[in-house]
Amino acid sequence: MKSDFLLAITQLAAEKNLSKEVVLGAVEAALASAYRKDSFTATQNIEAKIDPTSGRVKVWAEKTVTAEPVDKRQEISLKDAREINSEAELEDLIMVEDTPHNAGRIAAQTAKQVILQRLHEAEHGAIIEEYAGKEGDIISAVVERVEPKQVLVSLGRGEAIMPLPEQMPTERYRSGQRIKVFLLEVARTAKGPLLVVSRSHPNLVRRLFELEVPEVFNGVVEIKSVAREAGFRSKVAVATTQAGIDPVGCCVGLRGIRIQNIVTELSGEKIDVVSWNEDPAIFIASALSPATVVRVELDEAEKSVRAIIPDRQLSLAIGKVGQNVRLAVKLTGWRIDIKSATEADAEAALAGETVEGAAEAPEPVLPGEEPTPVAVEKEAAKDEEGEALPLTTFETPAAPEAAVASKPAIRFAEDLRPVAPPKPEVRTRKKKKKKANLGKDSVKDGIKLKKKKRGAVAEIEDEEEYI
């Protein structure tokens, strides 16, 4: 019987993945609770002890030393107390072994319930203790069940949830699928341990680089910042702590094998690895890759920057739906304004000084007013006798030569295109009737047969009969 009890304890510890000492402690607490309700008072201090070698159960109860005990469950005589402890005195509290010989059905049922409850608590405590140290790390998991608002995954010993915001929008999960997840949170709740994992967190990319790139794991290459739009694209800024090492090349690997493994784990998500620099202008220019930056204008007070991009690469710098510049803002922490080279030159020309000799712009005309003629009076016209005519004419003065030279006339594409010669008149030609192929119907003596429509008989052009 005793060996069966120890065997059951050992088997239970193996099933629950707990140590034998933890299971014995849970059983002892359950037995003490059950015996308290059946054989002792509710407020009495009781302890149950199980011998790990023999499996014998002993119950110790706390009793008060009195001269004449009234309630034997809580009191003990001085004579009996001194047999246990020779220094016992009246009104002392001593622990006395008082193991009940027969436990009732209610006590046994209570012990079973308490044992199961204590085992669950011990199991939950072991799970929290194991995964609390792994918070913020990457773990292999297996998808167990897919629900509308969350995905339940198994971490081996515990079960975790992946809420909808922590899922990648481009992935479709199925039961039994093996994935790598980022352990986001470990908490203790009334229902047990709560483990929250993520597939969309930026640190998932950081941990994958540590797994695939030994230089990152050893600290030779340092990941300064990560910007990510899960499922679509990520940007990673890396720097080296040792001279002579290419941080971007270390992360990409030979023929891109290292970065390709990370992309495969993230279901095809594109990853841009850029070089980090202390100079914000150089770092921002690298963050906007693959576009080329002509120049960068910094405003440190507003922590904003204006990047000048060639006209042909403006869409490349902005990215699809602004994705490239959005990730660059997250990566650098600066507010970036994208301008094309033509637009920046035009703004600089408008903000610059007025060209020397340029004509002043006329004053605006208010509605209902007649424009004032800004003109130069010509020499008065004279008649044949030399007398001046009374009428005076005005015309708008010509712009100075300097102004005309500084502002060339606008030429349109239609003006630059060579004029095409006029198209010749198309004459319609009458279709000639096709001659019948008489080769097959001709004979050797020169008599030709004329084909007619279907069903007609061929006529012989020559009057002579064919013999």
C-alpha cells in the first residue's frame, strides 16, 4: 500500500512535469485541509507530513497545555505534554501527533479536490517561473487553434495567445504550423498564467538577426534601430564596434543567404539593411535608400529635415503609399520632407533676390476700375504741312534688354517637335477583277476553257470542236 502511494506520487509528478517535492507538498496541504474539517476545529493549526521513503502519513496538531483538558482535540494535560517535551508548562502550545485512523468520505473528497487545486497552482507557478525569464525573447511555437480574434499556440509546457493586433496581416495560420514568436508579456491572473506572443513586433526582427548573424549575437555588429510595417517591409540600421568590419555585409551574408533566411521566416517580408551614422544628414540619406539623395537640409530646432531627391527617383524615395519615407521617419526619429530637385530650385529662385534690370510688376486692378495705362508717349504725328495732330497714342513699354535676356521665352513641346510634312492625298483604287486560273482547265493544243460561276457549264472560246 505504501509503495503504491509513492508510485502514484511519482507518476503524478511526471505527468504534471513537476518535481516530486512539489507534489508531496501539495498532497500534504490537501490532507491537512481535509483532516481539519473532519477531526479538528477550523481555527486549529494542523500539519500533515509524508515520509518520502515509507510513504507513511502523520498529522501534527497544535494543542494547549492545561491541568484538566476539556476538549481533547485542542487541549492536552501537563503530564502528557511533558512526555513529549520535558520543559512544557501550563498554557504552552505544543505540536502533538494526532493522526486520525479513519478518514470520512467527505474528508477524502475534500482531499481530492484540494490536491487537484494545489497541483494546478504548482503547475501555474512553474510555468510563470520558467517563462518569466524569457520575456522579450524569441520562442518556437506550434499553432493549436485559430479563432476569429486570436490564435492559440503551444510553447511546449504552456499555452499562449496571439491577439489580432499582434498577427501579421499577410499570414494565414493553420493548426499544426510551426512558427517563431516573440514573447511579449508574462502575467499571473486568477485563471492562471497569461502568455502573450507576437509576430508583428519590431523586436522579432532584432531577435531573428541575433539568431542568423553571429556578429550581431557576439556584439561585433550592433542593431541601432528597427522600423517595421509587419508583413510588408522593414528597415534595420546597423553599426560596427570594430574597425574594418562591414556591418551591412555581415547582416546580408554571402550571396544574401543570411538575410534570405530571415525573409523566409517572416513570410517574404522585405528587409532593408542600412548603415547607421552619427551625422544625421548621412544617416537620413542612407535611410531613404534605395533612392539617391542630392542634399539634406537640417532644422535641429524643429527636428525636421528636407531631403532633395532627383526628379526621376522621387517616387522611389516616397515608396508605395509613402511606405519608404514612413519607415525612414520611424528609423531616424526625424520628420522628413521630400522635395524634387526641380521643385527645390524653383522655390530657391522665388525666395532669392530680384534679377537686376527686371521690370516691376504692374499694380493689381480692383474690380470696377479701369487700368491705368503705363505707356510712353510717342512723338506726335504731323500732317503734310508739318502741323502736329491733336491725338496722342500710348503703348506698353518694351522690357529692358537685361530683363528679356534673363527670362527666355517659354517653349512648348509642340514648338520643339518638327513639323510633319502634309500627308499625300489618298486615292482610292478600283479593284481589278481577278483572272481565272486557267492552267488546270487548259489543254495542250491551246484551246482554253473559261470558268463560270458555280453550277455553270464551261464555254469554249473557239468555235472548233474539241476532238
